[in-house]
Amino acid sequence: MALSIFPSVTPADSVLSDYDLCRTSDIEEARSVGERIFCKNAIYSKDPQFNTRVNYRHAGSLGVGRMTYGGETIIAPDVLESFSLIQVPIRGREFIESDGKRAVFESDQGVVLNAHASTRIQHMGGTEKIIIRVDNEVVRRQCQQHLGRTLQKDVEFKMEMALDTPDGRSLVQMMAWMCDVLSTTDKLSPLLSTQLESTFVGMLLNCQPNNYSAELCEDKGHSLAPSFVKRIEQYIEEHAHEPISVGDLAEHAGVSTRTLFSGFRRFRNISPMHYLKEVRLRRVHDELLQAQASSGTVTAIAFRWGFSHLGHFTTDYKRRFGETPSETLTRS
């Protein structure tokens, strides 16, 4: 029985039916297709019903598909280096082990396979699923935009995705809309691709538990922070153009440096000096957007905001804003 909670105008059985990528009963061909769209992998099956079918389409950096292996199959992929894979069942069941954690993929539970995790999948006969490949860089960049700072660690999602909760139903509705668009729209404009990508990643960050979920609940996070953390944040915002030391911050807050670091780590997940760097990076970004492009402009603005090592500055800037300082300047 096909997934009943998938509220798509396009039936789950027909998602991307015009976008055949693979139909084969040859294991090596199936493995090769998996390597082309995902990563290197090993596939084992002795089931006479083995018959891999993959329908797949890109939308910006997203890859959206519908797939089955037909018969009972073991899939042992290499680690996903640069993307996570979201899987929602249409029918059937899989037993998944990822970095020592186990999950059953069936009925009202999907899974998220995180990048860099070692995974083994036992795909049962008759199972079919919707898959969405999403690049880590896109997730990281959008999470940074929400939090207003650089992430020190990549986003890592909870493996189990409960589809029968309010958040789970919201995610499924988003996926259904995306599958409708991709199944019925012949040519995707760059604007539509960007909208699909941005909306899906935003929903994923807000609806699927991850290591930044608490911070993404902005009101909750800021209401819990002690007053000295907020005072320091305000002080940094007002004095970021001045030389500031940890001692200056602790003295202004009236707490020890140990308490200062502990408060920021617990309630902001960064150190106070990292917060200062983030503020200064934002100020550089704002100035570059307003500046006239000329030789030495980037260097002068970076130095004015305390970035004396241009190599490190450029690396930090690109990680935060997804482009180099010079690229920002050319857009001004």
C-alpha cells in the first residue's frame, strides 16, 4: 500500500515518472548508477525480484528521486562526504544502521542519513521510497543565516524522522509540493530552483531535530541567557570598532573570565571572542556592499575592523557569507 500521508497531487507511485534514470536487474549497473548520484557503494542481492528503478531530477543543489531495488537487497555505501540523504517511505521497510545507531524505515518513519556516517541498509522486497539529496554547504549556509554567525560544526540531523507528528507532517507536505512541481514542470527556472531549495532546507532545519535546534528556537534561546551575556553582546555591537580584550569584556560584565566563557558556551555555543569576530565580519560585509570597488579596498576595510591576516580573514569571510570579500565588493 502506497504512503497514505503523502498529500501530493501527483500520486507517490507516479512521482518523477517522466524522469527515468535507471531500470535494471543488473547489480553492477545499479551500483554504477548509485555511485553516479550518491557515492561509491556495494550492493548484494540474491533475490530473483531484484530490479532497480530510479527516477531522479535536480532542483538547484537538491536531488529529488523515487527509487526501489525491487527484491531484498543489502546496500553498503561509502560515507556521504558532502551531502545528507533524506528518505521517506512510499511502501515497504528498510533496516538501517548508521554509526552504530539503528532505525526501522517504514510507514510513518523516514530517515536522514548524515554526511560522514558509516551506513548499512537492508532494503526489503517491495520497498519504494522518495529520496532527497541536500548538500551540506547549502544547509550550513542557511543555518548560519538564521543564527547570524559561522557554524563551528556541520549540521547533524537526528536519524529518525517521525512523519506522524506536526513537524513531520509539515515536512511531508513540503516534499509533496516539491515532488508535484518537479513531476509536472518541464523546465525549472533558476528562481524556482532556488525557491525549492531554500524552502525545503528551511523546513528541514526547523522541523527535523538537529544539533542546532535549540539555537534555532531564537526566542527560547535568548530568553534563557543570563543578563551578563546580553550586556556583553550589546557592548560588542557598540564597540566592535575598538580594541577589545577578554579582560575588558569580563570587567564590563562584572564577572570572572571563567564565568564569561562558560555563559557564552552554554547559551550561545561560541566564545565571546568568536562573537566579536562574527560582529566584525558582518561590519566588513556591510561596508563592502556600500564601497566603491578599487585597488586595496578589501584590505583597507579588513584592517580597519581588526583583521590583520588577510588569508585567514578571507577563509573566515567565505565560510560565513559563501563568497570572497572581492566577490561581495563587485556586487556593491
